[in-house]
Amino acid sequence: MPFLSVVIPAHNEARRLPGTMEQLLPFLAAQPYEAEIIIVENGSSDDTLALAQEYQRAHPDVVRVFHEPARGKGLAVRRGMLEARGDYRFLCDADLSMPVEELPRFLPPQLTDFDIAIASRELPGSRRVGEPRYRHMVGRVFNWMVRLMALPGFQDTQCGFKCFRAAVAEDVFRYQTLPGMSFDVEVLFIARRRGYRIVEVPITWYFDPDSRVRLVQDSLRMGIDLLTIRWNAWRGRYDPTEA
């Protein structure tokens, strides 16, 4: 069983995926532990699935590919986290906007005594590179909403790099309901209700002008999702079951 699983959700990522894989594959091969890369393609209209399967054929001991027919980042991440076999399961955006050399900071022995480690672009020591000011401001407004309605205390819940211990991932993602971009707020909300230890890790982050975030539509959708999380919690949707 691998020590680390890197989970990459991939929707229409035929252009960006090769550059990410060309960095990840040699980096993981140089580590002293076993690792796997899980690519979950979902709802793409380009050659993402075929490209991912080429990497699987070329690296069958490392790369595993899954196809999730419906579109939605949350659906892809949930599938990847539950298919993963690693002791630690690292969520990685397909654009690899965080330098791959920072990945060990989310794992033992550099980081210990945690259940979930989330990358932060807002802590002391963090750096944002090339991000337009207006996008940063929109992100801060949404983070204020997240802290007000769901996760007080966290400075950056939306960065696309997060590491979960295996047992924690299998617990919280089993209760995830949101299929879209607010999935991580929901998962962290569930984890906090369970009493899991969540830590933030400052990173350097590079803005990608090909970002898939649609400021107006996604902000409205995510605002509605925050209300859904509170409603689900009130209804007991996140309460542990014996299943």
C-alpha cells in the first residue's frame, strides 16, 4: 500500500495536465516512500481522459485513472479520495499552482500531529504570485462568508491543496453531499464537527490566468452552498452513522 496518494480532479485539463505530470512523476519517484497518482476525469469535452489513460499505460505502477461522468469538482475529489489507497491523501489542483517541492511540508516527518493539513495563501510566510487584486478581494469576501457561516478561524479554505490521513478521508468524504466547488468547505465543516485536528500550512501560490473559477456565477453558487451546509447540519446529514 502506498504511503501517499496524490488525487487530481481533471475537467477539461488536456492542456495543463501534461506539465503537472512532468513535475509530479519524477518528484515522487525521488521520494523514499511509495506513492500513487489518481486522476479523476469528470465531464470533460476535450482529450483529458485519453491523455490521463496514456499516463496510466506508461506508468501502470503509479498512475490510476477513473472516469466520473457527471461534471463537478466535488464529485471528482470524492471519488478520488475514496478510491485512494495511501496512508495520506493529498488533493492537488491540475494546474499545480503550488511548487511541488512544498508537498513534503504536508507530510510526516515535516508535519506531525494533524488529521487534515490545508494550504493557505493568507498566513505569515505565504506568497501569492501574479494574482490580480480584484480576484484576491473576491476571495477574501467569500472567506469572510465562510468564517461567518461555517468555519470560523480559517484564513483560506479554498486553496486546492489539502492532505488527509486515510481514515479521516474515508470518514468525511463519505458524508460529502456538495458536487461543486464548495465541497472543501463542507468536508472541513464535517471534519471539525468530528473533532479532527485541522492545521493550515503557508505556501507559495502562483496565479494561473486560465483559472476555471467564474467569479460571479461561482460566488453566487458558493453562497447558496454555505446555506446548504448549515441546513444539512441542522437536519443531521453529517451525523455519524453505523453504515
